[in-house]
Amino acid sequence: MNQQISAQSQKLLLQIGRKIRRTLDIDTIWQQTVNSLGQTLGVSRCIICPYHSSSLQVKVAAEYCQEPFLPMLGMEISLTAEPHFIQALATLEPVVVESFAADDPFERQSLLVLATSYQEQPNGIISLHRCEGRWSRKGKTHRRWTQCQIEFAQELADQVGSAIALATLYQERSKRVQGLSQLKKQFLLKASHELRTPLNHIIGYLQLTIDDQADDPIEERDFIQEAHRSAIHLSKVISNILDYIELSEACQTHGDLSAFRTQEESGHQ
């Protein structure tokens, strides 16, 4: 059986990895990962939890779970209560746990825990569970994880770590683009109002003058002065808008240069 898994592992990794890399949706990546590992390795449950270095808790974001075992989806897990999670995150090496209390609420017999990572920085935890119902556990010996299974899971975890990093970056940039788009809409609405108000004043006062609506030369001069004041105000509004556009372009260029330099520096380290 071990030889069969080993012979198929590379082909399966290519197929699963290609499927995961086709999407930039992080929820899809998580679910495809747990489904693929759960089905391929025939485990009772497989969960994945995103990890952020500033947090002492992780949350189960996706799960593969066979009946009749209790699901864990959405559950928050304290890292301090799960030393095997901490070990996997610290070492980026697979951790096998072969013993659990008889009254374990999730009926786990053994675990295989792996950290996903990108550039040596952990960004998730995968936990594969072999479970046994309480009624059938007594007197039975559970299967141990083979080296081939552990290596298969670790190689896939490495691919998933890169996919998670790429999807996270894509989502962050998408949110940034959406935020900038919303700011541009608000700016254009305000700019449109600021431009139209003095322009309408200019047109209105000049139209009154052209139509000889002034009662006397003094009122006609007032009309022309109002149009002139509105023209000066319009000139200032246009100048402010042009300054804003120039500053925005300069900031964008600076941001692009900073990102490029960061990539260059990390690439040479």
C-alpha cells in the first residue's frame, strides 16, 4: 500500500496543486486543500486554519469531515492549548500526535499537523485527524502515519502556503483598488459640483447682460463683475483639481518605486 501511495503521490500533487493555483479566491483554496488531503489520505477529518503571527488563536476556516464525527468548522482554537500547533508553526516541520484521551470530544486517535508557509513565514495550519468512535475504539490498534503520507501532505502544504500568500496579496490589492475607485468617484462628484456652480454663475450673469436685462449701466457693470468673480473662483477650483491629480500621480509613482525596491532587495537576500 505504501508503495502504491508513493508511486501515485507525484501525479496527485501535480493535479491538486494545479487545481489550487487556478484560483485566487482564498476560501476556495482552503476548501480544495482540505477536500484533497482528506480524500487522498482517507482521514476522518481535515481542517485548515489561517495563521497570523500577532494572534494567539486560530479559527477553522475550512473542513473535510466524515460522518458521524463532530465537525469543527468555525471553531476557535487557542494555540496555548495546542502545543503541536505551536511546534509545527515554529519548526515548519510535520508533527505527529499518536495519543489522545479516551474522552476526547472529537474522538481523535492520531493527528498529523503541518504548517503552511511562504518565504519561511507560517501563514496557516493544516491538521489531519484519524478518529475512532468510542464504541469501536476498545481493543483496536490505530493505523500509524507512514513516511510517504507525511511527505505527501508536507509537499502539498508547501504549495498551499504559496497559493495562500498570492491570494492574500491579490485580495489586499483588490481592496485597495476598490477603495481608490470609491475615492475617485467621491472626488469626481465633488469636483463636478465645484466646477458647475461658478460656471453657471458666469453663464447666468453674461446671459443677463447679453439680453439687456440690466436696468441701467451700473447694474450691467455689477453683472459683469459677478461673472468676473465667478471666473476667478472657477480658475482656482481648476487649479486645485490639477494640483490634486498631479500629487496623486506622484504618490502612485512613489508607491510603485517603493514596492519595486522592496522586491529587488528581497530578491537579492
